[in-house]
Amino acid sequence: MYLLQDQDDAVLVSQSLSGDATAFETLVSRHQRALYTVAFRMLGNREDAADALQGALIKAYEHLASFDPRHRFFSWIYRIVVNECLNMLRARRPEDALDPAMAAVGTPFESAAAAERAAQVQQALMHLTTDARAVIVLRHFGDLSYDQIADTLGVPSKTVKSRLHSARQKLGEQLLEWRPKS
């Protein structure tokens, strides 16, 4: 599936560079949801995530000619989104309040419990380093493989595995008061 989508993406990039505005719109429609999820998990705020995604899409469009079709389009645009998020994180002051609003499902108690869990996970994510947060978000919220994450972040697959292991331990410590055995 990824191979066909990657080929389709490369064709759409080529069409967009040839002046077909709808081709870029198709690319955005195809990847917007996953990219927004990444931005939200990186920033912890819906409005900031929307702003970061919009800025990243503008940059991607302006620099579309620099895309190398030998690589995955998603990895290329993902990196632009992550960089935009990192720029926003550097520019803002630390915040205490996070947006815990999540879609309500089930009973009011279940909805409240789910919203509380989501807020705790988001808060724990925000306490990770940006490198650790990126691998967690890509693996568990973006559903990418280790190799895809490595390609996206421009690091070896072993580095991804190491960062993911460390990040999971830190999340476990924060969420479950779990400590690894010494």
C-alpha cells in the first residue's frame, strides 16, 4: 500500500510543480489528518497544532521543488511539520494548562475518565524531550514502522529503537510511577 501511495504522491508532486493546483490539494487531503495528529501530540494544543500545520503546508508548497521523489513524500512533509512544531515550542513560554477536550463517548463517567487519561498522556508527552516525543508520536499515533521513523527523522533505525525504549520507560515512570529494574 505504501509503495503505491508513494508513487501516487510523487506523481501529484510532479503535477503540482507543473501548475496543477488541485494536485497539491489532493496531497494535503491525503496526509492532513496524520500530520495534524503529529502536530497536536507535539504541541499539546489544538490551536497551536492547526497553526503549525498551516505554516508547514505553506512552507512545503513554497519548497515543493526541493522534494526528492526517491524518498517518501510523507516523510518529507512530516519533517517540515515537526520542524514547525519545534520552532513553536522554542518560541513559546512553558504552559501549565493543556487542552484535554476529547470527543465524548459512553457514559459521562467514562467520558470524564477518558478525558482525564488523555490529559495525563498528553501532559506526560509534553515532559519528554522533543526527540523522545517525536518517536512516540510517530510510532504510536502515526503508526509508522521503525524504518519509516528512521527515514522521517534522518537517524539510524537503531537510534529509533533506543529512543523509543527510553521514551516508553519515561512515560511509564510518569504515568504509572513505574521504575525499571536496576
